[in-house]
Amino acid sequence: MVIKAWLRSGSSCARLTPVLALALFLAGGCVEALENRFIFFPDKRIDVTPRDLGLAYEEITFTTQDGVSLNGWWIPGGSPVTILWFHGNGGNISYRLDNIKLRHDLLGTNIFIFDYRGYGRSEGQASVEGTYRDGDAAIRYVQGRRDIDSSKIVFLGESLGSAVAVEMATRHHCAALILESPFLSIAEMAKASLPFLPISSLLQTKYDTLSKIGQVGIPLLIVHGENDEIVPFRQGQRLFEAAREPKKFYAIAGARHNDLYAVGGQAYLEILDRFIAKAIEAAASR
């Protein structure tokens, strides 16, 4: 994010140096352009695909309303449920392959994961508003598929993608929302990371999930590693406290920012499975 850069797998962290922080402080009106450079860490290169891990998949190209061509992977499963995955700020969709395979094999859901503009094989340049437009387009694509049940789509947001997923949940219907390692806002991350500099008042980028989470009325699961070195664990708790029912918070002991699925293992995936099944059942009865 602005203050801490999430890299591989959604996010190994690299702190901004005091020099960079000072640059942001002095930049004033130019800060938004600087912010984008230190929020988004795209990698254009994709060397592996789901096929390399034994997964059948479709390479998908779709277009946003502002004309940007995006790339994603549709990985079919045996379940009627579809997970629409909003990834973190580093790398591209190929960085999540191990995570994708584990969830696909144990949950059996369809998975659609896509790259924001500027990432992987997607065109354009990353921006905050761009991630929202990209999310809108991804939802339209998934909802338009004739081989799925559009009432059984679950949004999954990891790290920076949690802010995108929450924004999407305020705009579009989905059966449930899962947030992994979510943060409150860019300003709160700035305060946590660089408390000695008053740069939060200068930041143009909001990603203000805290102010939006109360608008979400669908089943919500927030997952946070107790040893998260990027987003303070307390931010996940505060987001949960601000959210409406029905909601569940799941802490993974020993997990850091990037390894929830690895540390959580089978126990975490069983929690996911039960949460999704209950949410889909509730959606069917509404």
C-alpha cells in the first residue's frame, strides 16, 4: 500500500524509507501520482498457468467500461459456487497458483481470478479507480456466464483486494464476502507505519474500507493472521466490529500476512467450506 508495499503472493512487505515518506510529505498536490507508484507492484510476466499444476482452466479476456482489456483465469470446479477473487497489490494472478490449487482441490468451487489493469496480461496502468472499474467488469463477466448460478457468487478479497471486494459488495449482489488480511484505510496504514510523519492528511488514495463495511449486509467472514507483519491484526478486528451481522472473525495463530492458507491449512479451509455453505443456504431462503 502507500506506506507498506505488498509484494509476492499478495504481499511480502517493503517499508517505505524515511526519504520516500518525506517526499510524499513534501509532494503536496503531486502526491496521488507518487502514491500509485508505491501502492501497486504489478508484474507483467506470467511464466506458469493452472495447467502446470494440473488444473483445467480457460484463459479469459474481457473489457471494462472505459475500454481496458483485462485478463483472467476461469478454473471450473464441481460445486455450483463460484469464488470471484480480488488479489493483492503485488505480482499477478500467477503468484497465487499454489493458493488457488489448494482451495480448488479442497473446496471444489469454480474460481475466477483476474488481473487488475497493468498487471500480468491486462492492459492499462494501475490506479485506485481503475481497480473499481476492473472489479465491475469482472463481476459483469462472471454474472454473464451461462454455465453458473449467478446467485451463488462469493467475493474473496485478499490484502489490497479486500478494499476492492468491499467496494464491489456495496455495488453488486453476491452471496457472501470473505476478506483476508484486510486493512481499514490507506490513512490508517499510514498512521500505523509512519506515525512520526503527518502524511495521512495529504494522501489522496482512500481505500476507506472502514467507512463502507457497514453498508454490507451479506454474510461476512474476516480472516487475519495473528502475526501479520503488514496489516496490524487489530485493524482486522476493528473492521469486524464495524461490520453488520451476520459476520464471523477467524484468527489464524502463527500466520503472517501472506501465509494464511498455508498456516491455516485444512482447518481454515473447513471453516471456509462451512461458511460458504451456510451463506448459500441463507441466500436461497431470502
